[in-house]
Amino acid sequence: MADDVYVLELDAMQQSAVDLGDPTRLVFDYMRRIGDVIDRLPPGPVRVLHVGGAAMTLARYVHATRPRSSQIVLEPSVEIIERVRSEAPLPPRSGIKVRPVDGKSGIGGVRDGFADLVILDAFDGGRTPDDLVSASFVEDVRRVLAPSGVFVANLVDRAPFPQARDFVAAARDLGDMVVGVEPATMKGRRPGNLVIVCGTVPDSPFGSPSPMEYRIFTDRAVADSFGGGTRR
């Protein structure tokens, strides 16, 4: 990667990457898909809750593209927070508040209706913790979302997508839903990213050119391809 790209690695695995010279350039493709959703929100500053932070890539993106935004990041790893603070500090007066707490516990401390956007991008052992795809967590998200808010979740799953199906079952009452999936993952060749957008979904939420043109599922196609899950 380029010299100005900071890569956060833990246990020999890349956790996050951020272009410190240009935080609007999202290195990981799934983050570019989430960036598309951010770009399609109404103009101006937004209030964002990030469940999972790592190098704070998406929080930096919001700060760069929507100045004066107010953001809360829930990141349970104090080690990660301290490393990023030392190796890739956030811009001064960024409006980004980092709380050293896990998502399920931390969301309880966020006030009702705070967020225009909630982003779930959290992993433990290479997968999203089960308590963050549960019906009770989705209800917490519903509480903190503004009336026209959007919930975006990045899951890593593989066919037949048991975790994604459970998430869809838990989140189906939030409003509209669109799912974007890496093609090789949809074909069952390997695990990969599924970006799920719920609530007041912007028109054409995934708009940027991509080296991996995502399979996009909307409306009935979501139920047909990712139905049958269990609300846990």
C-alpha cells in the first residue's frame, strides 16, 4: 500500500486501513460501499454512531466529507484505541468521541434519537459478535436512530449465510432493506463481506465503481435470498 496508508494489524490480520493523506479514499472495498451510503444522506453535518472503530476509518471519512458532524465510536479494545492514538491520531477538534466499551454495552449510553446513521463494523475472531446481530441489539439501534435514520451493518459470512439470515430476521421491521454482497461470496466460493442497509434507505445506496461489482438485493429479493433466519 502507499506510504501514507496506515494499516492496523492485530495477530497478523489487517483490521483496518486509512489513507492519512486523504481520508476520503477508502482502501477496503466494503468501506467504499458504506461510504456510498454516507454520501447519499441529506447534505450537511450528520450524527453518527459507530459500533466498532479500529483505525476510525469511516469516522475520519465522515469528518472529511461532512465537517462539523458529531460522532461517537464504541471500540472495546483499549489496546487498539491507544495504538491508533499514538500511531495515527485523529484530527484535532474532529468531533469524534471514542468510548472504550463494546457495542452491546455502549449503545445503552447513547441518547434516544441521537443518530442519523448507525454503522456496525465490529469483529471478534474474524466474525461479528452474535450479540450485535440480535433482536435486542437491533431494538437498541432503533431507539438511538432519528426518525429518518439509516442503519448500515457489515457482516463477514459465507453461504448459506446463517448470521446474515439471523440479522435480516432481526432487522426486517426497521424499514426498507438493501443487501450488497461480493460476487464470489454469493457463489459460495469463500467468506466475504455483506453490507446491509436498513431503515430510510437512500436511493441507489451503492453507487461507486468497484473492482468487485456487488450483487445487490432489494425488497423481495432480500427475503428470497436471506430469509429463514431466527430472531435471537
